[in-house]
Amino acid sequence: MGHTSLDKIKALQKNPANVRNLCILAHVDHGKTTLADSLVASNGIISSRLAGKLRYLDSREDEQIRGITMKSSAISLHYASGEKDYLINLIDSPGHVDFSSEVSTAVRLCDGAIVIVDAVEGVCPQTQAVLRQAWLENIRPVLVINKIDRLIMELKLTSQEAYTHLQKILEQVNAVTGSLFTSKVLEDRAVKEERAEEDKEEGDIEPAECPGLEQVYDWSAGLEDSDDSQLYFSPDQGNVVFASAIDGWGFSIQQFAQIHSQRMGIRAEVLLKTLWGDFYLNAKAKKIMKGAHAKGKKPLFVQLVLDNIWSLYDAVVTRRDKEKIEKMMMSLGVKVMTRDSRHSDPKVLLSAICSQWLPVSQAVLFMVCDKLPSPLDMTSERIERLMSVGARRFHSLPLQTQELKTAFMQCSSDDTAPVIVFVSKMFMVDAKALPQNKQRPLTQEEMAQRRELARQRHTERLAAIQQTESGEGNGQSGSTTPATTPGGDNTIGKVSQEEEEKETFVAFARVYSGVVRRGQKVFVMGPKYDPAQGLRMVRIVSACLPPVPHLACCTMDSLYLLMGRELEELEEVPSGNVLGIGGLEECVLKSATLSTSPALPPFIPLNFEATPIVRVAIEPKHPSEMPKLVRGMRLLNQADPCAEVLIQETGEHVLVTAGEVHLQRCLDDLRERFAKIEISASKPIIPFRETVIRPPKVDMVNEDLGKQQKVAVIHQVKESDTLHLDPSGLVTLTTPNRQATVGVRAIPLPEEVTLLLEGSADLIRTLEQAGQAQREGRTLDMSTWTLDALMVLKSRLEVLLQGRKWRNAVDRIWAFGPRRYGPNILLNSVEGYQRPSVWHCLEREKGEKEGGAKAEASAIRDFDNSVVSGFQLATLSGPMCEEPLMGVCFSVERWDMNFPTQRTHLDSVTEEDSNSLDASVSESPGEAAGHPEASGKAGGAVDCYGPFSGQLIAAVKEACRHAFQAKPQRLMAAMYTCEIMATAEVLGRVYGVLGKREGRVLQEEMKEGTEMFIIKAVLPVAESFGFADEIRKRTSGLASPQLVFSHWEVISSDPSWVPTTEEEYLHFGVKADSANQALKYMNGVRRRKGLYVEEKIVEHGEKQRTLSKNK
Amino acid sequence: MSIFTPTNQIRLTNVAVVRMKKGGKRFEIACYKNKVMSWRSGAEKDLDEVLQTSSVFNNVSKGQVAKKDDLSKAFGTDDLTEICKEILAKGELQVSDKERQSQLETSFRDIATIVAEKCVNPETKRPYTVNLIERAMKDIHYSVKANKSTKQQALEVIRQLKDSIEIQRAHMRLRLVLPAKEGKRLKEKLKPLLKVVESEDFDDQLEMVCLVDPGCFREIDELIRCETKGKGSLEVLSLKDVEEGDERLE
């Protein structure tokens, strides 16, 4: 069990038949890393004494502190079974839900998996999840039932009870597998019904194992027909190991069958079949009989296997019977060092005995080599699945691509074979750990020498630094003279740069075909790369860097053998092995497919169990470190398969992670590795919208309000001489210089209209651009498609805006807002004032009204623009909490202009326009009558952008705000739709959490073939912070939500509501501060923005701290 | 003369005095601390929560109650509640600690919000968050002046912040249309005011779309109006030139 040399591993890599790529999967804390430790110890990398305590593969500091694995890491082990030497590429994966993305990256690279189940806890949520993942990736699992010592020591079960317990666990695991199988069969059947007859063979799972599946038509019959017996875990098939990794023992029943067959003279094959199951040994007849349970006999497994272990534990740990231990050790043929046997902790002795008697690594590794497939045995179905991206089926891929399948199957390491590599993740490695920099002491010595010289010779110093930078071959580079290297004179800058680049990315990858060599050039296929297109283009260009979309070319600078914390440099890696590749950080983001053949399609994206849902906003502690943060976030995004980072329109840097623990790790990484600055994470800013509604018919306690306009009265603003509010909600406002008066009314838009406007924002924007261009006398070419779409939009608006109030409304639309394309409308209801509507450009395109357009164009925009600007400003920030408006129509019903000296440029509006204005002016006779209509085109134009336009903008804005406040105003909250998968037993708790957070369940249905329920609900974004975590905690991880933004919803309560009637006082109390959700949100936003919040500074005057002494 | 005996003394603690001079006399009322501002802003509606006692004094600290005659002479009524309300509304007071603190806090926030709204990170063309601005303001030890408007102070803050972080006013996008005659001449004059010229089109008239600092708007406007005698025009295309939509970092 000595340390396996690198050469040995290199030799082993060349024989794919004896390579096993496998990963360890389990629920959190079921002992994955401990088992991995024992396996690592078997290769002499760590001491077997420390196995289980060291957690060798948990190389991160926080992993060690928290005691959970957070990343998948690989190690290559050597195992000799009889004549054969095996190379085992073991990948340890994390068990926590938050890191299930890491599991996905591990599973993709493997052919088999060791699934570990805790003997006490049984099947846990993550066990189900990993089984599903293994199933989806089509890799074969073997089972390890771990922590059997807990049954003995903690639960104090008898061996008989333990046997039934183990049976139950096995049943549970098989039930999960069974349900996966069932749903697969059902799915296949559904797919098959859709697909044509010829594709029938696509549906079966593993052709060798499920021959009956092709005939599946009737689902009940289908289940019976399809043979699933091979799928299940059963000790007699040899795919189950019982173990206690912490004590270092483990066995499969083969081992015991062999031991006992010699002792009892029963054939090993017979024993193998009967050792697990309802069999017992008839001592008299020396026969194995069936029906142990019915006859009350000890099953064979208990008698021959468990009893031995139990008595060992009893002797060593419980009773500490020295003599008995001696005897047992004799009979087992185990020799223990005196140091161990004298140790005061009996566990030490126990593990010393066990690890010699039934070493866990032997049992597990034997099973793995025996039962799990080698890279050569990859099923064609799995290959086809990997290669068919999206909905494309394998057969539809180009012929050359289909040919690559054989390359997969052969997995040959010939030079001729195309290289196919899949990178499942990128991880960061300290440059110090890279093998190039391994000979650190020597290099440093050299460096010191050189530095000595460099003090005299400037160029040499430069060169020395250069050499450390270009890490490769540093060890040997001592002889090279550095005089030739060029460089600037800012050495300090270079040194600091070198320090920054201490960390490099290494790709976590596997070779599926061909031989990978250092320095080899390969294509990198992006996820959207289409081989058919690529092939065509490459044929034409045939250069190394073809301009094919989603295809890049890169060099593999260095190859590594992954040995847990360490990396060993390799020259070449043959097919079927897991490896690390350096120098890809430029062209690979998170995962990628690499190949020498452009015909290869990118592999299907990794299947993530958990989608990122926990959102936080991240800021640097010192604002000047912003660029560092952005750089760090980019690196984090590359290094973490599951984290997402984005910059929002508000300027927030948002990090989205899979869960709280994952978030914590990301933040630590950012702080310590990627950004290296202090950062703070906070709740992200939650957007709201403001709107008005029709006056409600009932009050808060469902009393009929009748016809009274109570709401309008409440918002009665103090009237000044310039502002007038009439009870129907029309607000008239005069500018400070008394030259213009506008009357505005706010009307709620129907919900459908708001939706429509929101959905067609882009369209409206083009419309606006076209209108603008036209006003300038230019034409903007719009495609016929856009024109059609606009016509459709217009007609749909006409359909939706029906009724007396909205008569001709669509043609009278003046503008949209905010930003000219939002979901609010400015309506021109000024009597007699006709202006071209926003649809104007459409009509012109149709050839109508062409003559007048130009003449009008220059004139209208004089003051028209000010009104629109005022409207835009008003809709951009509402009066409630300065958030944008939504679904509000402002109808301008009066617009009078009068100038003390001259009636100006409005005359320059076309004839009808000036007429209309005359009419409107005469409406306010007191001011207008005295002034003759002196025309002065030029004078008006001068004033057009002067201070008066500013006053008009402000007046329109204020009028809109007041009009808005005259109506019952409401907040709109952003809503998530939330899809929750939960099992039946936690449904109640899911509903509880949803209810507490103002969520509303829309529907709930059971997923076919499983016992999972799918709940659809909506949840305000404002309440979503911490939601995912809470739901997970409350349901012990059995329910996992997914949140997607869906729509805006009006919060029904009025933020400015106070109880007024007797009933309301009774119901809500005098203050009613508990019930009003909208007020809470509004005040939150106002406080954040530094706006005035109507709140008392101290609640009770008398309950303040007394400052003066009370005499 | 009032008699001071320990038995009929009522001692008030935590007094905030509101004074008013009317009719040549000084009137004072005794209020609770931190309450008067809430009353004035309308947040506190219960008068008893504001007033320690409904009597009006000539001098609160000496306990001299105002005479009825003086009151009715000065206020025209002897309804103490009405008089108290008037004094509360119009009298002068010393702002209490919490009131001042919350005032300063609000205006600090307000300034930060204005800065965040007006400014962008010139590298990304994206706004900074209010939080970040607040922190930066604290870093440069900016102290709020209670007697200056928040807008004024925000402009001041922007200037000071430029030293510590990458920040600038978000540019305005303008379209200038100048008649051909003056075009060339005017362009030279405008040049120092424009930050970026996005497009330039010289046919029968010069048309430019450009980004300018919002501070220069008035100047440009003036220049165009005066120089072209009303023939040139200027149009605001957008008030703030910022990146829209979310961006995924990759």
C-alpha cells in the first residue's frame, strides 16, 4: 500500500478498460468525504490512522471549519485486484442542497457513482436528488450503507433488529429507483406516442437490460413488461456494501460468502444467494432453509455476518474484555500494535482491528471495479443524449457528427481518434499549488541569487521576474541567460501584477476520446454551436480560427492529474480519464465542450437540481473599489457553476446563489480570493409602481360606501389661487406667470391595456422614434413588419378601450410615458385642439394627410413638447413614493394660453388649431378678452424653449400629480410566480410559509408517477427575501421553490387609509397600523429615499428618558 | 404674587418650551420634547401628547402663568386650547435632539438620492446605488447643512465625490438644429460645451446629436437662441444618458 508513483498512474491511464470514473454521492453528513478518506488512505496518500478525521478532499478552510464539503474534487487512486491493476478517478461531491450544482458537474464526468446512505437516517431528500441526478445522466450507481456502527453504539439495536432496519433502508432506496424508473417509462411512453414508429428504439433505457420496453403501449402493461430487476440494489447482486467508514470497516456479502464457504463447507455461490434474504441455517441438517422469518429463526445474514460484528463491538467497546479480544484477534488472524491495544480509547483498537479484518477500501473498490462500467462500456443511449442538444434528436444531426458516436464508443487513445473533452467546471487554484511552481525552495534560491545580480544589472532583474511570471519550466530555467528578455522599467508594477495573478483557473474535465497533449489546439464549442453550420463554414475557411459563431479555438497550456489538493503535471492524457486543464480561462466560461473535430455538437447543458434563487445586492465597503468588485464578480461567475451575477438598471450588483450556505461561500470567495476587498451584502432594492383605481364600492370592513366620494375628499389638497380641484377629480393649475392653465384628470386604465402597453414597449419606442423623425421632416424607414405590428397594437387598443369614456380615445393618444414608451397614456381631450396623434406616422405611411404634415410639424412642437415633458416627468415618479406610474391615463381637458403682450406662435399652428385655441381662450374671458390676437411668429419661437416652457413643464407635472392624488391611489407590487415541488407530508408547512409571506396559491397538482406535489403560487417580490431558505428549513429540505418574476399586481389596501367609520374602528382600532401592508411598503421606500415619512419621532411624549434630575 | 410652597408645586420634566411674542408680551407653553415637529408636520394629531399642560405661561421655567387679560388682549380669545395651538404653529422653539437628528438624516438621504439619480459611473454608464453614495459621503465626511437646500448640497457633494470615486453627472442627450449659415461659426463656440458628439449631419442645416453636461444646458440654450435669432433649435432627447436593462456579468 505504498504511495503510487506518477509513472504508474500514467501507465494505468493508457488502459481504459481498467479505468473507473466514479463519484461519491449522498445526503449531507452521510459520510462521503470520510469514505473518500479511507479510499485515499488505501493508496498511502494519508495515514490510515487519520482516515475519517482528516477529510483530505475538503481542502478549503471553510470546508474544514464547517465540516461540510462545498466543492467537488477529484483524486486518482490505484487499486490492485488480483492480477489486474485499476485506476480509479474518484470525485468527492458535496451533499448540501446548495451545492447540488457541484454534484451535477461531478456526475457528468463519471461512469458510475457510489451512493451512500446513512444506516440510521435512511433515505433523505438529497439521497433522492442524487439518485435522480445519477439516473438522468445515465450512470450506474452502487450503494454503500454507511454508519452501521451507529446502529450498534447509538441505537443499541440487536443484530436481528439491525437486519430488519437495513432491509427497510434498502427498500426505501429501491423505491426511489423504482419511481424514477416508473416515471421514465411513463415519459417514454408519452414521447413514443408522439414520435413516429421508426424511433421506437430511442425510448428504451438500456437496451441490454430492458428488452421488453419496446413493446410498451399500455402503461400498466408497460411497467410489468419492462424488466427493472437489474436496476435495484441488492446485496446478492454485489452492488451493496455495508460499512462504517469512520471505524474503517466495510464488507460486501461476497467476502463473507467466501469466508464461510470454507468454514462451513457450503458452496460460495449458494451462500452468496442465500446470505441476504429470508434464509436460515438448519444446524442439524447443515442445510440452508427458506422462511427464517416465519419460523422465528435467525436469518443467515444475522447469524453469519452481523453477529460477528456485534460481538466484536461488544467485546472491544462496551465490555473491554481483554481476553476475549485476544481470542477474537487470533481467530480473525489480525495483529494489532501494542500501542493501539493499550490505547485508552477503545475506538482506536476497534478501528485497528476492523481495518485489517474488513478494510472498507477493499470492499468498496472491489465492488466499484467489479460492478461499475469502464469508459469503454458507455451506452450508446447516453452518448446520444449527451450529443443531442435541446429538442434536437440524435438522428437529425449531420452525418459526420453521428460518426463521432463510434469514437465515443471505442474510447480509443489512438492519435487518429478525434479528441473530445468535456469541461464541467472551472476552479481556482493557487498558483503556488501548480506543479510548475512546485520546486519552490529551489526557485526561490535562484531568485535570490538573481536578485543579487539584478541589483547591479537592471535587465537581469526584469528577466528574472518575467520568468516567474511565465511559470512554465521554471525549475530548469536556471541556466538560461535572462539578458535577452525585453521589458519596461516599471518593475514594481510587474511584481505587483505577478502577485495578483497568483490564482489561476483550471478546468475540471474528462477526455471522452483521443489523446490530449499539452499545447494541443482544440475547438471550443459554445452552447449554441451548431455542427451543421460549423462544418460548412470550416470547410470553406479551413483555418484554425474560423469565423463560425459560437466556435473558438484555444490551446491547452498545461494538463494536470488531479490529486485532491495537489496537481501533478502531465504531458498527455489518454481517453477515458479525468484531468485538469490549464490556460482555458480566456475561452471557457463555466463549462464547455472541446474537440479537434468541428463536427461535434456541444454536450447538453448540465442538469442542475437547484436553480439560483437567493438574491442579494453586493457593494464594496469603500466605493472606490468598485472596479475590483466587478472583476471579482466576473471571476466568481466563472468559477462557480451555479452562481449568477448581474448588474441591474438601478446600478445594483446582484449576486444570485442557490442558498444561504452557497451565498456565504460566494461572499467568502469574493472577499478572500476574487475581489480581495471588503464587501457588504444587503437586501436588493425592491421596485414598486404607483397607480390609481376606480373608487372602491366597499370600505375596509366590506360596508357599502354608497355614492359618496370619500376618497377624493381625503386627498383634498389645500387649494391655492393657482390650483383648483373640482370634486370629479379634474385639477386645474395655472403657471406662476398666469400665462397658461392646464386641466388634467387621471383615469385608471383597464388592466388589459396596461398589460398590452407593457408588453409592446419596444414597439411603442419605434413608433415614438418615427414620430419624432417625422416632426423633423425626416422619414424613418420602418419595416412592414413593424408597421403591421403597430396596426395590430392600435386595433387591439381600440378593442380594449370601449365605452363612453373612451370614445375615440385611441386616436387622441398624445404620448406614452414614462420615457415615452411606458404603460401610461397622455390623452388629448382639449376641446377643439387637434394635434396629430401618435399614430400619425402610420397614417402618413398610408398616404393620407400628406400635405399638411410638414407645415404642422415645426409649429406644434413648440409647446406641445412641454406638455409631453411634464407628463413624462410626472409618470416617472409618482407622488406616493417617487416610483414610476403604471396604468394611469392623464386626460388633458383644458389648455389655455394667454399672453399679456401678444398672442404668439400658437397661431402658427394650422388654422384649425388656432381656431380651437381661440375658443379655449374665450372660455376664460377675464384674462383673454383684453388682448387682441396680435400675431408674432418670431417672438413666439424665441420664447419656445425659454423659461416659460419650463414653467409649463412644471405646471403640467404638478397638475398630473394632483390629478393622480385626487383619485384613490394604490401601490403595485412586483410578483414572483413560485413553483414549489413538495412531498405530501410537508404540504401544510409550505402553505404556512406562503401564507405568512402574503403569497397566494394558484394551483396544486400531483406529479404523475411520483408522490410529489407541484404548487403554483404568487408571492410579492418584497416578501421573497429569505423565502427560499425559510421554506427549505421548515420542510427540512423536502420542498424547493423556484421564483420567476411574473407581473405587477395592485395591492388592494390604500396606503393613506385611516379608519373613519364606527365599524372600522371596531375592526382595526384607532391607529390601524397593523393591517396596512401598502403603507408599510410605501414608508419603507420613502425612508430609503430620504423622503418625508409621516411618522412620529417618539410615540409617547411622556415615555422619554428624563434628562433633568427629578427633584 | 404667587406663593411657592412645596405642596402645590407641579414639576415638569423634559420640557420643550415654545415661545411667541404677541401684543408686546411673551407667551410660552410647555411641551414634550421631540413632539412639536411631529405636531407641525401633522404626524401627531393628539394635542395632549404634545402639551405637558394646557396652561399658557409668561415664563415656563419660573412657572409664571400668563394673565387672562393679556391672553384675550393678544389672541382675541381666552380659549386656552386655541391659543396653545396657535403658539404651537407659529411660535419659535429649540429643536430637540431627536428631531434634529432625524431632520439631518432625512436630508442626508435626500442628498444621496439626488446624487444617485443624477450621476453615473462613467465607465459603465450605470447609476450608483443610494447606499453606496451614502457610504461615500460618509467617507469624505460630508456634513449636512440644515439651512441649504438639498439640491444645492447634492451638487456640492458631486463635486467633492469626484475625488474619491469615479462619478460624473449623467449626460443629457440633445439634438441641435442650426441653420447652415451660422452652423460653422456656432459649432466652434459650442465645442467646449459638448462632451460627446454622437452624430453630425450637415445638409441644408446642421444637425447634431450630442451629450452634454446638464450644467451647460442653459448656456447652450442661450447661445443658440441668441446667435441664431430663433432659427436654430435645441431639443432634449433624454435627460439622462444611462444604460438600460439588466446586464449579466460574464
